[in-house]
Amino acid sequence: MLTKDQLLAPLARLRDKAVVVTTMGVVRPWARYSNSELDFASADSAMGHAADLALGIALAQPARKVICLNGDGSMLMSLGTLATINNAGAKNLVLIIVQNGTYEITGNQPLPAAAKVDFASFARGAGWERIYFYEDAEKYAKSLPEVLSGDGPVFVAAIVEPGSEGPLSRGGHEKARYLNPSLAESAHQLRRVLHDAP
């Protein structure tokens, strides 16, 4: 089992100029590793749709890598997205499922059938070809360069320790820079950055 730090630190070092879309329990932890204008917190009343948003960005920016850090609870709410992403052929998309077995930010309620759900099998059933599964931090860190290179879409499921992040909100009281503006303002900022960036 990985800690959030073991999941996020190597990814932050290797992300280069990728857009990183975070949601739920990894929003604040990711902000401790990255302060990039290419980070986007998809954490406002749209639980289950971070992967959809990441797909849209990937299709609009085919020359740029897009990484989505999605919760297992969020993914379970929108399994059809796996078929949609694979059918769209988003070669630049990496979808990472953070499997902690709980709905962390609403109080760590257990995910239904958490011990039985096999997200990698769901991805395989939806036709994904590049699928990775990690329970070991060293193996994950060592193979991450391979995961992030080449064509996708790429599916990653990582077993991660549950944390204790509380409910997310936006505004100046949040330490994470990308939670300070409203969701709409954040979306406009990301659009401007992507339009202006090489």
C-alpha cells in the first residue's frame, strides 16, 4: 500500500508540462507538491466527473499530456467514462485511480465492496490496453517514467492508505492556491494558460 506522498511525489517530479486534474482526497496533498498553473482542482459538486473533464482537456490539447488523479469513489460513480475515454482514443491521457476504499472527504465512509472492486478489470473490460496496478511504492516509482511515456490512454490503479482530508471548499482560507478562486475562475485561468502556453 502506498501513502499519498509516495504516490504524488514521484509524479510531481515527472509531470513536466502536463495538465494535472485532481479531485477529492488528493486535491490538497497535490498542492503541497505543485503550484503550477497547469493544475486544476475538480472538486466542486461534480463528484465522479473529474475523468470526464480530463478527457475534454486531453481532446482539446492533443499535444499535451493530461493526468487525472481520480478517487475510487468518484470512478465508481461513473464507470461508463472508462468506455468513453477509450473510445475517444485520447492518446495523451493518463487516468490514475487513487484506491483508498473510502469516501475520504465526507468522513471516510467505506466504498461499497471496496475489497472486491477491481478497477483494472473494469478498464480491461472497456478495452484499455495500457493498464497498471500498484500496491508497492518502489515498484510504482520505478515504472512511472514508462507509465507517463508513449501513447495512451493509460490506466493506473494504485492502492493508497486512507487519509483524513476534510470537506473541500474554495476561497482565501484554503492553503492550496488552486482552491482560492471559484471553479469558474479556475477554469478560465486554465483555459488562458493552455491558450498562451507553447
